[in-house]
Amino acid sequence: MAVELEAMESTNPSEKKKEVSLVKRLMLEELEKEFASSETAFFSRFDRLTVQDLSELRRSLEKMSKRTVMVKHTLAKKILEKARLSEASRFLEGSVLVTLGPQEPQRVSKTLVEFVKAHENFELKGLILDRQVYEGSFIKELAKLPSRKELLTLVAVRMKSPIARLAMTLGSLTRSLAVALNEIYKKRAEEGPQA
């Protein structure tokens, strides 16, 4: 065991540098892939938030986003330059949290806006949506929009109403016709032997 520790301590500084650069390159490649496959990227700045607060935010975001990561500015700038979105580099100030999301940005924006209300040290910096860069105020506006699920529910309810009215009208007509035919049958039954 002592020999192993000595071997670890006596590693060449150039070997350590190669290991670190390999790790950074792998991280960069992984983040580039995730960034390229994401529909949205939310940029938030946090100062003096507890680990518990950040963990709470990550847990609430993991239900609706691909990934939430704290990124180093140099890595993020490289990713943004490669994606030809270098204008989003202005969001990289202080401690930055990037949330990569799928198709429904309203859900992520609602979660982030709610978190901002409860934590004054958390700031929405900006958003990349459909390869367009937007300021943090746009995230607040996006949070006001209904989600896809809410819109589908609204459409279903609105479609159900006319169909239900048509069904009631047709049912009423059928009942009226049945009553009329019944009355004609009774009248003919009474007149039957004479006719």
C-alpha cells in the first residue's frame, strides 16, 4: 500500500497535466453534444446560495430538463463559439448555472421564475431558444405562457363542448321523433277499425 502511494505521489507533472487536459476535453465534448441536442439553454447566475438550495433547484428541474450544470466560463465560451452563438457569452458572469432543456421551455422557465421569487441571490441572465439569444426578462414572459399539456387540455375541452351540444341536439330530435311517431300510432290505433 505504501508503495502505491509513493508511486501516485511521484507521478510526473506532465502526466498529471495530460490527465487534466484529457478530462477537460471529455467534459467539453460531452457538454457540446448535450448543448447541440438541446432545444433550449437557460443561463442563471447564483451568488451565495447554499448547496441545499442548489440541490433543491436541480431536483425540481430534473423532471423537465435534460441537465443542469455549473459551467466554467472558458468551456462555455468554447461551446457557444462552436455553436455560433457567441453573443450569449455575455451571460457568463459570476457563478453560472446552465439548464439544458427539451421542447417545453415554459415548464423550465416557470420553475426558474418560482425559484427566483424565493431566492434573491438567484438571477435569470438569459436564454437560447431556437438558436436565438434572449435576455432574462424573456424567461419571465415565457413562464406566463401555458404549457403544451395545458394547451392540449384546453383544445380538448373546447372541442368537447360543441360535440356534446350536437349529441344533445340529436338526442333531443330522436326523442321528439319517437314521441311524434308514438302519438301517430295511438291516433291510428283509435281510428284503426273505422279506417
